[in-house]
Amino acid sequence: MSGAAPHLVSLQSWSGDDIRQVVDIGIQLKADPGAFADRLAGRSLAMLFQKTSTRTRCSGEVGMFQLGGQAVFLDWRSTNFGLADLGDEARVLSRYFDFILVRFLAHSDVVTVAEAADVPVMNGCCDRYHPLQALCDLQTVQEKLGRLEDVRLVYVGVHNNVTNSLITAGLRTGMHITVVAPEMNESAVDRGLFAEARASDHYVETDDLRGAVAEADVVYTDTWIDMEYFDDPEYADQKARRLSLFGPLQLNRALLAGSHALIMHCLPAHRGYEIEGELVDDSRSVVFDQAENRLHSQKATLLKLAGLLP
């Protein structure tokens, strides 16, 4: 274990100032793509993925290119990671690359790589956290509302990895976070995070969806069933049960009638399930700006971990 490299395994290791710095630099990079254009020249990023990806992969590859560096995509199934000791393989990657971006099924594997690697490791998604998503989400909120402090964000749906990272990022930057989630993914349980959140007067758990939405500046949802399992016959029973349980929590025009809240979704969305299709394209929707900001926020995160931010 090196202990020397700065990692982003979860946002619990970052302060509110750290988060705001990445948000602010992400906005600067979006406005001026030439800023920091050559800062990572000669540096390389390994992208090791177990899970499928659009936004995380593209933001990593394009982001490194725009910063003057190179990204190499590694599909778990076409490497020896599934055959060898994970820590040993992570140490090998550290000899080739300057950064490692992992997108894993299990949080414990992210921790293993971070403990073994001698270069910065970024968690590009696991079953417990999605810190890169939360960072770009806060960039989007800051862009659209001009602030994070006292913004009221309501998350609706399954309590999952995205929820956890939104709670941490939001509370550390002064946002009010309300969660309407009748069920939690078992792998998302983080008792320390929950204790910290429930001790805050900026955090609420409720089953009053309409009341929460009525006071919201931002309403956020995510898929009710993990993407890789949505059409898997082995998960048909779970899918049917969740569709029944979460059906009343769908974001739709009736629920948001009269609301000016921003509509957010980390994508990909199942139109007609967690969100009415028309809302994805609604004037209040910022989901595609949110998706674009994965690029700018990822670049800011790389620069932060490289120690190159002001």
C-alpha cells in the first residue's frame, strides 16, 4: 500500500472546499476549453471497466485528449484482472500509467486497487458510490442556479450509489438534501454516511413526495433497476416488484405541475418508468447539460488529483 497517491474512492475523503474547487474549475473549463490544454501532456490514464459505460468512458478518453494526455480503455474481460491477484495487477498498472479510472461492480475492489496503486485512482462507479457523477451534478446546479448554498435538491427513487454521493457532496457544500426512497440497494448501505447525514439539519428522509417536490429547486431521479439487469430474465421478478413499488414515485408532468424545479437524471433513463418521457425533453430538464458536464468535471478532477489546480 503506497498511501502517497491522492485518490477519489468516495467523496467522504473530500472537504466542501475540494468539491467546490472541482465544480468551479469544471465551469471554467467548459467556458474556455483551451484552459489547461497541455497540462497533462505526456501523461496517461488507464480505464479499467467491469460495467458498461457511455458517459464515464467518453469523458475519460476525450478529457485526457483535451488535456494533452492519453487514455487507454481496458475491458475487464479482455485482461488478466479476472485471473490474477487484483492488487498485483493494480501495481503493474501503476508502472505504466499516471492515473487509474475504475468502474467496478463491488466497492471493495475499488478499495483494493486504491490501496495497491502508486498513482491516483478514481472511482468511476461502484455499487456504493458514484463520486464523479455527483461532482458533475453539482457543477450543473451551480451553472443553472448560480449557487449551491441552500439549494433544495430532492432525490426520488431507489436509494443507491448516486444517492450516497449526492448526499455527501450536497451536505458538504451547504445544500439541503431530501430523499424519497422506499427501498435501498443493499450494497449501498453506508452506516457512517447515514449517521452523518441524519445528524444534519440539511438532510431529510420522507415519504411525502408531493410536499418535497413543492419546495424543491432540483428534482433528481435514477433508474429503478440497474441497467445491466433491466432486461435480464433472471431479474424479472425483482423488476416487476420494483415497478409496482416505485410506480407512484414516477417523475411526471402531473407531479411537477406548477414547479420550476430543475429536472435531473444521471442517464441512461428508462423513459416511461422512473421519468415520463416528455419530462426528459421538458424546458426544465437539464439532463443533457448534466451529461455534458461529466466531461468538464472529469477534466477538473484529473487536474486536481495531479496537483495542478490553483
